[in-house]
Amino acid sequence: MPENTMKVWNTYGYVRLSREDGDKEESNSVRGQKELIRDYLRRAPDLRECGMKVDDGYTGSNFERPAFQEMMADIKAGKINCIVVKDLSRFGRDHLEAGTYIEKIFPVLGVRFIAINDHYDSLHRNPESDELIVPFKNLVNEAYCRDISIKTRSHLDIKRRNGDFIGAFPMYGYRKDPEDHNRLLIDEEAASVVQDIFQWKLDGISTQDIADRLNAAGVPTPMDYKTSQGMRYQTKFRKKADSAWCAKTILRILKNPIYIGTLEQGRVTTPTYRVKRQVNRPRSEWAIVENNHDAIIERNDFETIQRVLALDTRTSVGGAAVEFFSGLLFCGECGASMVRKTVSSGKKKYVYYICSAHKQDKTCCSAHRLRDITLNEIVLDSLKQQISNVIDLSDLLKMTDTAQLRQAGMQRLQKRLDQKRKEIDRAQLLLQSLYENLADGIIDRDDYKDLKAKYTRRRQEAENQADGIREEMRQELAGSSENREWMKQFRKYQNVTELDRAVVVTLIERIMLCKDHTVEIVFRWQNEYHWLVDLATRQAHSEQEVG
């Protein structure tokens, strides 16, 4: 090559922007970086612009960025041999990895690297100064990134614990308040679908059958609904232009406490500002705010659904709904579940409930059984009686001295709280003694880890239960009747004339069938019911004595 022939470098401009790194919108905008780089290229005759690679919204703390990786592929393919950036911070904020590219990888590949505002050009580098200044600037850029990350995490954590919604998209059934994007409002159209889903589940419909109903009715999925509302919603789960409802989507909705006004955030995090792989946080570290926004589903209905999801929900023969008593019916002798058995006699079929343990092994339990019609009648009559009893008790409590009831309620709650405090203290004491046992060689390290996890979990469960009791105490002191909201569930079914899955799972805890054909029914909230009956009886006797 003649000496007067100037080498021309095939050049890419590289642009990166990330609010996560604390980048300022004005000075570091994509447009601003592009204009700066193109102006520089126009004034450099030895640089031929071959394109502009842009990573908009990607952190500088690692180099797993799509446009950067495309650029590296073109370098290895021989398409370009020069990179121009606004400054070293736009290239990257990890000083070790940035230094590796600038000092090792680019020289080996014959790549010229230029950082305009930092006055760095690898072709005209000054070994004495650049070997000190460039690593130092990269280190400062990384420290800035780390500092911004810490401040951002702290700020977001405060917002979560204050009940501010910080997600990009609200859960299906809600929308962001136009005047305050951290506040959730009910989206009436989507909320009506959510209410249908919960009601169908109460009626005993399986999650897959619920999904099929919604698909048949042409109801848009949460994904498609958000897109139809103009949201720029994207997900890695989308496989087709129009998505379909599935059992997993229904299940996620049914299990999400956001629908009773509870906001749970901070479930996942990243280990450091460098590592973007998400990891699950323990529940104790979540930001959970109850009564944060308007509820779509009543709390008691939500709790009932969680019970239903844990029960045996096998579908009935030839139908989409589960049996009335599925997951609730047990043998009163051995405790095993009772199962349906169909017996044919002539042209008629009779359905009986028999002990599953005896069915598997004739030597287990006894061969007692009960017809489904008989059981239905017994349960319905008992249910009507319990509903009547609860309504009478509720009416009686309205006429009772509320101050005395509140005082008795507080005493009962205080006893429960004291018991939980003892459980917490005991778990804490066990945790403190573990390290001493490890140091003394009483237990090995594996036992130490297992026991520590066990006692930590036990302490956390007790603390969560104690928090629940304190909330009940707060409601009691405020004169709230929320602690007796369960009574409304019985009143809701006061005109029941026949059994269905919803009334059974809402009001009944379990049913036991004994060999003498007797049926024992445990109703939900039975302990609360008996306690209030006893309290009302004692108060009535006290008033009679005073009278």
C-alpha cells in the first residue's frame, strides 16, 4: 500500500440507553447519541459509516445485549473493523468486561475503538496515560451504575411497602388510574369475567372447563385484552396471533389475592446489579399490603376457592362439574375418604358411598355404606338447621351489649396472640442454640442447615399468624364487624332448597359417615359459632341475674 494511501475503516456507531443505569433522558437520548456519532464521522474521512447499532432499554452492567451481539458477529465476519461510541459509559458499565473488550478482544480482532467524549482512540492511544485513565473511567462508570442500582432498589422497595403498584401492566381485572399510575382501579369489563371464573369454580366447574367456556364465548385472554386496550404488552409465552384460555391461566387468577384487595409485590429479585437472572424471594421478604385497592371478589369467597383447589376435584360422570361432596366426605370409623359406587339392579342404578379403605382391603374398616339420596337429604336438612341457627345468633348479637362482646372478643384474641408469641420465642431460642450445638459437635453441618430451615419456617408461620390475630384485634377495637363476616355466608343461603357444589364447599368443612348410618357434619366457622353461642348464653344469664 503506498504511504499516501489512507486506510478507511468500516465503522458502526454504537448507541445504548437504560433508565435502570440512571441515564439522563436529555443528554443520553438515542437521538442525541446518534447525532453526536454521525457528526464525528462526517469530520473523519478515514471512517466509513456502515450502520448504527442501538440497544435501547438495556443495562450497561453486562454485555448480553442483542444489538451488541449482532455487532460482534459482524466484526467476526469481517464486515466492520471500527466502533464509535459517545463515551465509555455507553459502551458498558462493568469495568472488568469493558476492559477485556477494549484491551484484549478488540486488539486481537483488529478493531479500532473510539469513545468521543472521553477522547479515546485505540489507533492513537497513549500507552502511558490511557492504561491508567481508561480503566479508571470504567471503574467510575461501574461505581455509578452500582450506586444508582442501590438507590433505585431502595426507592422501589419503599413504594411497594406503601402500596404503590410499580408493575408495567396491572393484573387482569384492573387498570391504572390515569391520574396516578401507581394506583389500581377496577376494570369493569375484565372484572366481570374474573367474577364469572370464581363463581364457576364455586359451582364445581374444573379449570379446564372454565377455560373452554371462555374460549367458546370468544372472551379475549388477558394477553389479548391488554393488547386490544392499546397496551404494548409482550410475553415470551405468546405462540399465536390470538391466544387461548387454558387451565393454568384460570388457576393463576383463582390463586391471586390481588382480587380481594391484597397487593403482593417483590416476589422476585436479581442477585446484583450485574446479574439480571431473576431469583425467587422468600415470602417473608415480599411487600404485602392488604386492603390496598377495591376488591373484585369477597374475601370469604376467595378463601373458599382456596379450599376447593386443595380438595379432590374429580369431575362427575358425564359432566363438567365435580360431585357435591368431592374432597369433603370421610369415613367416620377409619378416616379414609368415602367413594361413590354404582350398583345395578335390573334396569335401575343405585349410587352408594362406601369406605375407600375397605374397598381396597376387605380386612380394613367395615362394609358400611349410605345411599346418595339419603345422604343428600340428611345434609340438606342439617344445613338448613345450621343456617337458621346462625341467622338467629346473628340477630341476637345485634341486640347484645357490643362493648361486652368486644371485650370478650379481645380477651379471646389476646390468649391466641400470647400463645403465638410463645411459639415465636421458642423457635427463636431453638435457632440461637443451633450454632452452639454445631460448634460443640452435637450436630453436623447438614443437620444444622435442615434444622435452621425448619425452625425459621416455623417462626415465620407463627409470626404471620400473629399478624393475622393483631389485624383481628384492630378490627375489634375499631368496632368492625368484619370478624363476623362469615355469618353473611350462611345468610346468603337462607332460602336454599337443594344442594349444589357452591353451598356445600362454602358452608361445610367435612362430612363423616359412620357404620351405624349416622352422619356427622362439621360446618365451617364451627368454633366461632360455638364460642359466640356460649358468650351470648352467659351474657343472657348475667342480665337475668341483674334483673
